[in-house]
Amino acid sequence: MTPSHAAPPVIAVVGPTGSGKSDLGVELALALNGEVINADALQFYRGMDIGTAKITVDERKGVPHHLLDIKDVTEEASVADFQAECRAVIADVHARGKRAIMVGGSGLYVRAALDVLEFPGTDPVLRKRLEDEWETFGLAPLRARLEKVDPISAGRLGDARRVIRALEVHGMTGRPFSSFMPQREYFQSALQIGLSVDREVLRERLALRVHRMVDAGLLQEVERLDAAGLRRGKTASRALGYAQFLRVLDAEASVPEAAEETIVATRQFARRQLTWFRADPRITWLDWQDPDLVSKAVALA
């Protein structure tokens, strides 16, 4: 696919979880004759509604939303697949004379859609061999091998899944995994609007949101999804709230304990999101609690 120079800029609303991105996306769409494209990896999943704070039909105010509820919880989310799907939706929205408004806090997914970014393929046989080595010998030998062929990735990647992926890519392509990292170059013209938050207020807001999720039936939602195969889903089963409340079903934690673990994990995730987005100088930041937020965002667009 080649970038379109005639299309209007893609608008991306980004920021930490709980900052009001979904609401702003809807208001921008209403003001600009736009349609919203979801860029939250966990909102791809059907049935993961309460725990992802998925925008409801009423809250969408009639604005079309794309790439919501497109996967079963047993399916794995793929950044490469999302890149192709999201760009196809953007092209379709623009072809119909509408504005494409992407909304989400999954940083790599946003970058994949907006930036020039190449994704290497996969080699299941090589991946299996590396996973077997990890299970037999541990992570240290794999990390040592990665340090020899790709010291940049070795310094960045901590968990086994990412180390194995880096070695898989090197084994397939002969190139270091770090050479595939995105550059800050837009695939087509774009405007990124970030929601700047008061961190202490956000901390309390996230705690309150988790408690509301519990009151709204998060445990029952996890129980239903568990019956539908949640544990088999590599992406969905690790989602905030869902992983913690699976432990309740296994009698390994109480509901209050799972709620507190979810609050801690969500706050940590929000900090990582802020670090990710703050590193991108192209983002224009607006105060999430500004009473003129919508009008200022519309003016930018």
C-alpha cells in the first residue's frame, strides 16, 4: 500500500487509560463528520466489555466505530494484522468523504497504523525450537545469544516472549530485530492529540473505575469468557483485570484482592503509556479536564 497525499490527516487520540479518549473521539467525529477506529488491542475482543471499559452503543451517539468486537478471546492479536486492517478502514472512511479518527492507548498499534513500519513474518518451526530451548535451559542462554547478534534488542527486551521473537526474526531474516523498530515517519499525514493528565487525579480515577467494574459484574464477565476459552487466548488471558479475576475463579485470590491487584497493574500500565506517548514529539497535548477540550481539539483538526 502506498501513502495517499490527497487524503485528510488521520486524527489519532492517544493517552493513558482512563483519560477520556473514547469520549473525545466521539465528539470529534460528531464535529468533523468522522468515524472512529479502535486502536485498543483488548477492545478487539467480543465479550470483553466491562474490564476494558469498552464504549457502549449509547455512548457512541450514532458514530460508526470500526475494529471493535472483531475477535474471539481465543484468538491472538497481531500488530501486523491490525496495521493492514486499520489502514484499509482509514482508506475506506476517507474514500467516503469522512474523517478517520483513531482512538486508543495501545502505543505500538497506534505507531503501526500511523508510521512507516515493516513487520517481519513468522517461522513456527523456529519459534517452537526456541521455546523448547527456553523451557529446557532457561532464558539466560537465549539472552546471551541475542546479545551477540542484536545487542540493542538485548538491552531493551526483558521477558522470554520478546527475546524469543527477536531471535526468531534474526534467524529468519539475518537482520537484527532492532532494525525493524519504527521510525517517526508518518505513513500518511496525521495529527496526534494526546490527553495530558493530572497523575494523582488519574490514580484515584483508575481505582474508582476498577471498583465500578467489579460492581458492574467483572467477575461474572470473566467467568463467562473463561467458559468460552479465555485461558487459551494468549492476548486476552493476560488482559488487566481478566488475569487477576481468573485467580478468583481458581480460589487463589478473593475479589477484594483481585481488585487491588488490578488497580496496581492498571496504574503501572498508565505510567508506561505516558512514557511511551511522551517520547513522541509529534503529539499535541491538551488538558484532559479543560472545559474547552473539544473545541480546542476540533481547532487542531
